[in-house]
Amino acid sequence: MPRSPAGELDDEFRSFVLGSQARILRFAELLTGDRHAAEDLTQHGFAKLYASWRRLHTGNPEQYVRRCVINANTDRGVEAPGAKARGPTSPSGPITLTLPRHLPSTIS
């Protein structure tokens, strides 16, 4: 019996998750410095992607998941370990952030 288009999309999503989950989890762990938080953020990112899979599966779904992970981490209100804001005392001036040493300078 032939698979339905929805079943094929689910298979594609499953394959995508299996092929990218280690990279996304590592990215989230570098972002948070916490394995458990990284697992939660990774799961959240994949859940958001699944809701939009029909629209996003032909684009760059890994980039979408990474953005979901970043946004969810920001929403948690927890700074990355070692992150310190430096800048002027006036709130109207620019703010410079120092990235934690454990984060890579580029993300592939």
C-alpha cells in the first residue's frame, strides 16, 4: 500500500532528526553550558520544527531549529556561562557583550 504524503513527510522529519540531533544538541550544550537544559532546548526546537515541517522541509530546517534553540534559551532568561555585559554606564550608549570562552567564534 503506498504511503500518504503526510506519512512521507513524517519519514523525512524522522530522518532529519536522526541525522541532525547530535549537532543540534552539541550546539545547545555550547550555548547553555548545561546538558539537561540543552536537551530540553533541543527537544523544543525539534517540536517547533515539526509543527512547520510541511513548509520548511525543503529549505534549511537545521538553521530553523538552531534559531528556535537560541530563542528558547533567550526566553529562559539565563545568560550563557561566563557572559558578561560591558559597556557605558549610560543606558543610551552601545552595549558590548563578551562571549563565553567555551563558545566557538563561528558556527557551521
